[in-house]
Amino acid sequence: MRPFAYSRATDLDHAARLAGDGARPIAGGTNLLDLMKLEVETPDALVDINRLPLGGIETHGDGLRIGALVSNSACAADERIRRDYPVLARAILAGATFQLRNMATTAGNLCQRTRCYYFYNTDMPCNKRAPGSGCSAIGGFNRIHAILGASDACIATYPGDMAVALCALDATVEIAGRDGQARSVPVRAFHRLPGDAPERDNILEPGEVITAVMLPAPPGGKHIYRKVRDRSSYAFALVSIAAVVRMDRGAIASASLAFGALAHKPWHDTRIDDLLTGQAPSDALFDAAADRLLEGATGQGANDFKIPMARRILKAVLREATGDAT
Amino acid sequence: MPLTINGHDHDFAGDPRTTLLDFLRRDCNLTGTKKGCDHGQCGACTVLVNGQRINACLTLAIMHDGESITTIEGLGTPDNLDPIQAAFVRHDGYQCGYCTPGQICSAKAMLAEAASNWPSFVSEDLSGAVRLTREEIRERMSGNLCRCGAYSNIVDAIVDVMEREQ
């Protein structure tokens, strides 16, 4: 690990100021320290935000405000989350291990970086780690890589589960900046597609610190988080789907779907939700939803299987969500 | 402020890069906690921080002043084993023993999590009471690898502890 200066933030403005000067905020540290050991991440300074008052899950309007420092464990164990937002609890519990979830925070989880093998391997070119050096995954081992929204510069995926559920729930990220500035960004717009700047995973600017995630009013309906992975515990998704579907008199009253491990960000396409809304469930309808999801999907060779897999899992999730568990 | 490790105060004043794991082993001479992968994948370094299990390899010692750390040395003594340690002995829950301190610290916290009704990925009903089936125990212990493959005996040991506590 490269040497770095360590400081503990005394308040939010202090954290934002240090972050603006190039310090990396550290909370749980489970991803950042791992990457620093490998020298994939080489920050000159860390600002420890763990003792800032950014914890707790509070009622906020009809919804909930989850503090940035709430651990993944605490979030998934919260009775309100389990009762009113089970897709979020399920998604969190599908990721990592109890040890890691006890450390990992809500904000840190949103900011976790890709698990692309080449991003981790400092001997290989990687545009995300070393902009302009090239992408080794294109034409290389790319079993876990993107089938949607990739670019010539990067085919990495966003690896997380929690953010996929937050996209289905249409949650909002609350962000503080320097000098008391603040802004809110929908989770659906928080992560980026790689384009020609894959080094940027999300829209955070230097000096910005996530302070909370806001959940809207409980959406009701059926909540499903389906994750397909290489082993049944402690593995990243190959394909995952978060679904919140409400039925009314045999028809889909509302549907909100988000997809993990298919792209550089949790994938959400309003057109899929719109296509399903108001319709009676049928195999043809579910195929049409899959057609829309996979419009423009491109395999890279080793990940071609994700295209039919995403279709099958989407159809299975929709069958379960609309009442037919077959 | 010092870190309180197994009830004793230890001051940290080293290189900020020092992980909690290296601080325990190298500076506090508490070598029961093991370094396996050093990347949070194997669980050999599992310790309890303020009662919660974490990977000591993925956190910095400098971040934990004022906090209470429990390592395997704090759970029992050779003459007075923790019930989980005794159950591991009874059920042969190890072969080489390298992962065992992490397994035992993890199991200790896992039972407390279940008692607090924390759900897991395999819990069918998120709002119901947690019942620690073998499937639940396997899922909840999936952050602790055992290269010798003593898993079935580890689950037996944990089930035994639960049954004796009831």
C-alpha cells in the first residue's frame, strides 16, 4: 500500500473540503482498502468520515432517510425496510458476507468499483484504472462483463446488488458539497455509462460527499430480488433483477424493474415499466419486456450467455411477480 | 484514545497503513487472529468490534481508537473454553486449524445476530422469527472458508451449542 495522510473529519464541511483537495473519504473501507493494497487505488490522503453524524434511518415524509453511514447489515435488519421495502433488504442480503456487511456502508456500497479482472490487475491496460491505456477485457476474458451500454473504452459492470434495488424503488441520493452546498440525484442517474471516461463511475464531483439515501413512500406490491451467480453465497451477480410489481384485478397496475451486472450502472429503462403497466400478464407480454431490455444487447464472447439468461430470468421474475410461480 | 482489546487498553501510534489485523498480530502479539487472504475473502481474520464481526484485514487500526475489540484470545482460555470452542473440539470442527479462530469468532457473533432476529439471504420470511436451520447456518457462515473442508463438523458444532443453550 502506498503511504497516505490520514485525517478524521470533524464535521461535514471539513470532510467536503478535504475531499475537494483530493482526499478520499473512507467509511467501511472494505472496497477502498482492498484496492489500495493492490495499488489499484493510490490516494495521497484519506478522510475518515466514520464519526460524522450520518447514521440512522429516519422517517422522512412518507418514506425513509437512510444515513450514509448506516451499515448494510443495519439497513437490511431494519424492521421498516424489511416490511415496506423488502426488495432492498433482499438485495443487500444477497451481497457479500455478514462480516463485510457489518462494515460496508450505504454510501460506500453505492460507490463500490467494478470487479473487472483487468481493473484489478495493474500489469494490464485498463481505461478505468489508467485512462488511455486501453481495455484488456475487449477481446480478453469477459465472462462477467457488460451486454448493455458498453463503449469501446470499457465493458466493465457495476457489481453491486443494493443499488439495483434502490433503482427499482426510485430512491434518491443526497449529496453535500463544499461550503454547505447540497444536491439530490435520483439513484437511477447516479451511476454513469462508461462512454469515453470510464474512470468516472458516478456523477460525484471532487469535494462531494454522500450524506443519505432517501426512499419514497412504500410502493406496496410484490418485491422480488433474483440474483444468478456462480455459487449460492458470497459471489457477485452474473445477472440480477429487482422487481416491484403491483397487481390490480388481474392486470399489472404498476411495475418497476432494475437490472444488475448487465451494464456499467444498474440498468433501468422506463420503457420496460411502461410496457408492462396496465397489461394482463402473458408470456407474449413478458417476451416483449425482454425484447425491450435486450434491444441493442451485445455480447463480448464469453458473456454472450447473459443475453438469453437475462431474458429467462426476467420472464421468471415477472411470472412470480404477477402471481404465477411456475 | 486507546483501543480496548480483550479488555486491555492498547495505544496505536503506528503507520496509518497498519490494518487492524497487523496491529493485533504484530504490535499486540495477539497472533490467534490469522491472516489468510488479506483481502476480505476468507474470514480467517474475523474479530468482533463492538460486538460485531468484521474482517480485521480490511480496516485500519487508526480508525478504531476508543472501540472494543474481541479476538479469539478474549473468548476463552485452555482451562475454561468458550462453549463454541468446546463444541468445535467435541465435533472435530477443523483439521489444520488455521481458519478456526475466525470460524469461532464468526460463529459467536452469528448466534448473537440470529438472536437479534437479523435475516439472511436464505430466510424465507423477512419479518418472521429467525430459526437457525443448517441451511441458515451455512449461509451465515459463508464468509469463513475452510480449505480442509471441515464445514459439516463446523455446522454440527454450532448446532450443538444452540441445543445446549436452549
